[in-house]
Amino acid sequence: MADSQEPVFQIQRVYLKEASLEQPNSPGILLEQEQPAVDIQLGVEAAPVADGIFEVAVTATVQTKIKDKTVFLVEAKQAGIFEIRNLPEDQMGPILSIACPQIVYPYLRGNVADLIQRAGFPPVNLAEINFQAMYEQQAAAAAGQDDQAKEEAPRIILS
């Protein structure tokens, strides 16, 4: 008979939750010879879906500009549904902020590169991310803030 208190960590599903592409200055901007500047922003969020079930999403925003004009803007959110049960509370933050995003992120990288390439541009390959270092930086920043700021700082939502 299986012990019902065994820790459980299972991937239920990984999916592309949102994706958008804008080329507001096309076709004129495509005639420019200048190399565009690329700005990439990443975010991680987690939320409970049901008892022991969590959605973890990694969002990427890629914007390229020549001078002050946008060449393209891509926003994509890749998510996963994870079953996580019987883990100590102090392990939930690292699981939701490090382990789950590491599973979801490669799918996001592929989808962003594919979307940009299908739009007629050379693919932008998102760099590998050290989610553990990101988590530790956010935890250190939260520890240095007052109590009210601590409540606003975490991106992880636990029930």
C-alpha cells in the first residue's frame, strides 16, 4: 500500500498560454540598414489552480528597435500545470520558482524563436537562464525591504 504522505511532483501539461507579435512600422522599417537594438524581459509567476495543483508561467517580451521605432515586439507566455503535494512549505518557493520554470522555459525559447522567424526575421534565441540565481536575488531583495514591501515583492502565490 502506498503511503499517502509521499512527496509528489508531476508535470500535468506544458502549453503556450499567450503569444503576440506586432510589427507596427512595417514595411518601412524593413528597409532600414541599421542593426536593431534588442531588449528582452523575462518574468516568472505561479498560482494555485486546485488543491496540490499549480500553474507556473514564464513570460518573455522581446522588443527590437531602430532609433525610436519598433521593428517588432513579441510577447509570449509559456505555462505548465504541476501536481505538487506533501512537500514542506519551505521547499515550495524553490520548486515553483526554480524547478518548474526550468521545465517550462525551453518550450518558451523555441516558441519565441519560431514566432520571430515566421514573421520574416532572423530568430532571436533567448539565453539560458539560471532560475536559482534569479530566485536568490529576489529573496535577498525581499529580505532587505520592510514588511509591506515583502508582501508585494514575491511573484509566487501560494495557497
